[in-house]
Amino acid sequence: MMIQNRTKIIATVGPACIKMTTLKKMVNAGVNAFRVNMSHGSQEDKKEIIQKIKELKMPNGERPCIIADLAGPKIRVRKTIIEFEIKKRDTVLISSENAINEKTIIVSKGIQFSKIKKGASIKINDGRIQLKVEKRLSPTLLQCITTIGGKIEKGKGVNFPGITLQLPTLTPQDYEDLKLASAEGVDWFALSFVRSANDKAEIDKVLKNLKVTIPIIAKIEKWEALQDLNAIIHKFDAVMVARGDLGVETPQEQVPLAQKMIIKQANIMGKPVIIATQMLESMVSEPVPTRAEVSDIANSIFDGSDALMVTGETAIGMHPVEVIKVLKKVILETEKTINFDLVRQPIGQNKKTADAISHATCQVAQDVAVECIVTMTHSGSTASMISRYRPNGRVIALTPIRKTCRRLAIVWGISPFRIIEYKNTEEITAIIEKELITRSIIKSGKKYIITGGVPVGIPGTTNYLSIQRA
């Protein structure tokens, strides 16, 4: 059986990889899940991308996990009278309404600047252009001095680091995208520009009205999110370290420390954590990565990330398949060096039966030297708790629920497979042995651990483990 990477790979679909032949090659190269960027394209374009992904087959026989990444309330350059270049010390105007002169940068409509004071920093195009506020001329108009110049182009992002602006959690476009993606059966939503744990309530309300239950990933990319980090991780189903905007909203030198802190807290709370942005940025145009990028990937794995996500590298890059191959090679080589039994986190103070059984399962797997751990799960809860404690051996998640099988694709170390429905523990051993032998996961006579919950089908009831021999 092919060697499995425990740290998962998420690839963004875009013009560079939209052909079915390319998508299939990416799956064969090691993609575990696909991201659809809902910021771009028409509703028909997005629907077509999702439907193409659904036609693919993963090695476990299921279609891929799909993450719909909502655009969120990102502030952008809405328009300019003409595209123009600004130089250091040039005076420019920023308006959320109308242009005053040719050097007016018009940003997303309706933004109020009433909280912005003299000396505040404004960054455009991921910080490549930087301005300093000289004067607030009105609640919708700022006069600024250029500190770093560049070309002002429509669609580029605009950030106001350290300033809380009155922005909605979801935009009208997000509401449309939630409706579309829910109808198409996506497996995860990623919520952009999360500022507090309270942001989840609004998206939960929308999904409830749509009569669907889909887990939500909180994208940590605003400075406010770092102030409410523990509550956000607790409330959401997973988190993503979106280093692009985070590196603009906070000083760049603080991003590596923020990444480590976010990963650590997510690991402690047992929530999947994804690292994104510029993993292999040079491969947008080059066939090989830089040494710094390889080190970045390895360090993200050492830190404890569940999954690594590539964006422009596969969406618009020249080498989408090679990007996945490089990512998998680095992951496998890095994971060879880690003895997960030595880095396993303690169970913590709030001991619940499910936590204790999950932790004990990993410890027993080490002590008894079993071939694999098998979790029987309906919701994915048991498998996720096992993953939290980073066992050294392979973890097989068997579930009769298709959506659970797909959602587990982004969780560290989990190999999910769909099985027939089971009603009681008496059926479990026979089902497991058939699956393990049929799929060549284990040889006859080898030991493995079963863990799960009784009664079956109730999330969070992990309460037993058993050592078996195939």
C-alpha cells in the first residue's frame, strides 16, 4: 500500500488546473481535499468547478472533500478614474463614495472612516503600497501621504491594520455562495476575516435556514481574531492560519510566532488547523521550490499543523501537479524524522471519558506495537480525538456516513473509509476484519486496536477500546 502522508494536502482549483486530466493527476499526486475560492467567478463558474471536483474519485473510492472558501467582507480598490502610479510622499485621497480627483482611490462602498485617526497606516495590495493618514476629511474620505509607492489597480486588497471597522460578517455575495455551495453538497465552509467567536452565529443561522449542517473553518487573518483566539478555536470546527492578510494586519515578524501559537491552541483543543498562503509561492512560475519554502513546509509540520494548503500555486501557477508532488515529498521526508510518541500532548485537566479513551488508545498502541488503530465513527468525533494525540501508527476511520468520510480528509493522520451501516458492537469486529484484509491494510495474524462509542451513532461517546488480532 502507498505510504500515506499524515499532514494533509489541500489544493485550490483555478484556471491552471481546471481540466479533468490535471485534477486527476493532482489526486494521484496526493491531494486530500480541494478548495474552491468563492471570491472569483460567476455563480455558474463556481457551480461548474464544484461539479467537476465531485466527478473525481479518491483512493478510498469516495469523491474528494470540498472546501468552499467564502469571500467575506474584504475591502478592495473598487475603482479609480484611471489606473495610476503613486510615489513616496505623494498625497492621495481614499474614498468609500465618489472620486474627488484623478488620484482618488475608491474602496468598497459604505465603509465608514470615523474611527481612523491621523497617523494610521493603510496597506494596499498585501502591503506592497503603504499610506499614512494625514487628515480625515469626512466619514467617507481620507487624505493620505504615500510612504511606499506603486501602481494602484482595481480589485487589490486594502487593509487598515489595528483599526476596527464596522463590517458585516457576511456580504450579499456570501449569502448567495452559501446557498449555492450548500445545494452542491460541499463538505466545509471557510469563513474569511473572522474577528470574534460571535461571527459563527450568523453563518450558523444561514445554514440552519438552508436546513444543512456543514462544519465551519475560521480563517485567522485579522488582528482582532488574535485577541479572541481561544474563544474562536472553541466555537468553530477548525481554524486556518491565513498568512497573507495576517502578515498585512500584523507586523510580518510576528506571523511565525502567531502561527505557532494558533497551532498549539488548536492542537490542545483538538481542532484541525490548516496553514495557508505562500507555501510554494515561487512555483507559480518556477518548476522547483526555494530552500526557504521547503523549510517553511517542514516547520509547519513540526509545529503540529493538520493540513497545508496551496492557493495560487495550483490555481494560476504553471506547475500545479508538480506543486503537489513536491509538497508530498517534503511532508513524507519530514514526518519520517518525528517520533510522535515523544511529542504527544498530555490529556489535560478537563478529563472526559472520550478524551481519556482516545489518549489511552494512542498509549496502548505504542506499548503493544499494533499495526493500526481503527476507529468506528458516525460523526468523525472519535477519529478527531485520536488524531489530537498524534499516534505513531496508522489510524483507520471506518464510517457508514459519506459526508463524515469526506470531512475527515483534512484531519491529521486519518485514513477514512466508508463501510456498511452497523447497529451494534457485535457486528463491528467482523466488519472491521473484512475491511482491513480486503483493503490490504493489515495482514492476517497482526494486532490492531478498535475504539469507538456505545451506543453507536452518538457524537462524543467514545468509551471503549479493544485489542484484536486479524
